Amino acid sequence: MDKLREWLLEVVVKKGGPSLIRGAILGIFAWLLAKQGALASFGIVADQATHTVTVHLDQLNMALVAGLPAVLAAVIKIFNHQASEIIKPSAPTN
């Protein structure tokens, strides 16, 4: 049981955790963009009354499918870099 717990901690949390967090942030950003109507011209429409998001495949732009996750992932990476620059571990003093 300890081996399984150790494996879960090592593989799932340490290696998969950052990807899960980035994916969640990416999904939330895309949902907010759709909700605000910013993606309507690309074929993604949010209906506030029924709380649904509709993807019109005939209007869906391939550039959006490929570009939106890449742009949002780049923004997340930039924020992560800025945070790591601000929060640097201090060198131990002896």
C-alpha cells in the first residue's frame, strides 16, 4: 500500500498536477470567453438563458481549434514565469 501511495504522489501529483491545473485554467478561460460572446464569430455561442454552450461545426474555424489552446497555454506559462520570478526561494544563510 505504501508503494502505491508513493507512486501516486510521485507520478500523479508531482508530474500530472501542473498539467491538470493548466488544463483547468485553460478550460475556465475558454468558458469565460464563450460566455462573453468573444467566440461567437468562430462558431461557439453561449446561451445565458439555458446555460449552454453550442459549437456550430459548420462555422468552427480550424485556427481557433489550434490557436486558442496554444495562446491560453502561453498566457498561463507567462503568468507562471512571472510568479516564479517574484517568489524566488531565498538562499540559506549559515
